[in-house]
Amino acid sequence: MCRLIVAILGIGLSGFVAAEDLKPILYKDNFKKQLLQHYDFATAEQINDWKVEGWGVAKIENQRLILQPEFQPQMIDLYQQGKFSDNNLAKEYGQFLAELSAQKYPKLTPKMYQKGVFRGGHVNFWNTRVTPENYAIEFDFQSQSSQALHMLMFSALGSNGDSIFSEGFAQRYGLASELMYGDMQQYRISYFFPSRGSANMRKAPGRNLVAQGADLASLKGLAQQKMLVTKWQGQVHYFVDDKLVLSFEDKQPLGEGHWGFRLMVLAKGAYDNIKVYQLEQNPVLRP
């Protein structure tokens, strides 16, 4: 079976494949044959396949995974008081977050500063199982905060091919620099950022912006939506509710690796029906 998927409006960048430059494509949903992982969170044991980095909470409520940075409730209260804008800038909210951090983590808090700005308070939630080289990740997502920034990380390995959980890695505390500028390689798609209006894809190491599209996830507000990322060799496609948001073709593609979610400090999200498939052919066809 094939579905006709219409590319939505994207944001063009020099050298990038923007969604509005793509013709309508055929999305073959027969790729859902080789299911490798399925998390419906019907049992508490399913959370054992995951690992938290940084300061955050992962729990199961009503058979859904709930992810929330530890200080998110207090920071949302401060935002609603007008202490900082909705631009999600650490230079605006960092001082408030640092004060909360210092009360609970006095020894770690000084390590969270970079160039005089507090950068801690975010959380990563990694799946400890490794994907194959060609795969698809599908999940139901519902933001539980109107001020948020969510990310999907995938194909993550050490620069030398080691697991990101190997002893060779220094301990990570949820800092962006640990993911983008350290000894890790990965792709990352950021979405649900209402004030920015774009979904961005980056490649590490180096935090290189490689693709952009309209942030359809945030346009749908707090409604539940289905997210899908397919990776076939060097081709990556990101869909929201069967609409193509962005596309990237990597001439030096990453391969297998770990994957997971990242939430910035104002974010809170519910996740369900998480599925990982092995691909035997490219599910995305361009006429």
C-alpha cells in the first residue's frame, strides 16, 4: 500500500533540501514488517530499556511515558509571571534556573556554566538498544506545555564507533555541548518550538544545521500527533501526521546507533506507541 504525502511549506536554506522544493512523494507503509521495538507502556518494565541523563523525570502514567525536566514546574511559573520571554534563551532564564539548581545540586551547579551563562536543567532520555543502519522510528507525541522545545536524537555513537554508554565517555549532565561538540556523532531534529516556527535538523559533531521545515508539531498545539523519522542510507525524512516536514540527504551518512528524546527545561511531553522498524528498502519514493 502507498500513501500520497504532500510536502508542507518549509524554510529554504542554501544547500539544503527544503520541503517546498520537494514534489509530492509516495510513502510506502509496507515497511512496517520488521518491528524491532514496541513500547506501549502497559507494564512498568518497559522503562528499563531507557536511561536518563541530566535532571529530569521519566514515569508511566495511564500507559503513556511522561518526560519532564526536574525544574520545569517552577520555570513555567516564572515564565507565567513574565520573568522571561518565550524565546527559550538561556541568557534570559539561566539565572533563575541556576538558583533552583544551586539549592539541590550545589556542587554540580558551577559546572553548568559556559561563557558566563547557566546551561543546565535539560534532560535526555536515551534508548539503550542500538538501531540497525536503516530504520524508522514512529511514536505518538503530545506536548503538555505550551512553552517547550523537544528533540529526537538518532544514529548516536562515539566518534570512534563506540557505544555512547561506554566507559570512555565522560559523565553527561544534559548539556547541549556534550551532544554537539564532544566525542559523539548523531543526528538531531528539534520540534515543537512555537516562538521559532521551524523544525531544525542538525548533525554532530559540530551542531551543523542541515535541514529545516515548518514546525508543524507546534502548529497543532497540545493535540496528540504521530511522528515518524525514516533513515535509509543517507536519506532522512521527518513526518508529522503523514505530512513531510523536512528531508536531508547526507553524502557521509551516519549508520546504526542509539536514539532518544531531549527536552529543554520548559518542555513536558507524553509519548506512546513507540516503534522502531528495520528497513529492507527505502520507504520514501520520489517521482
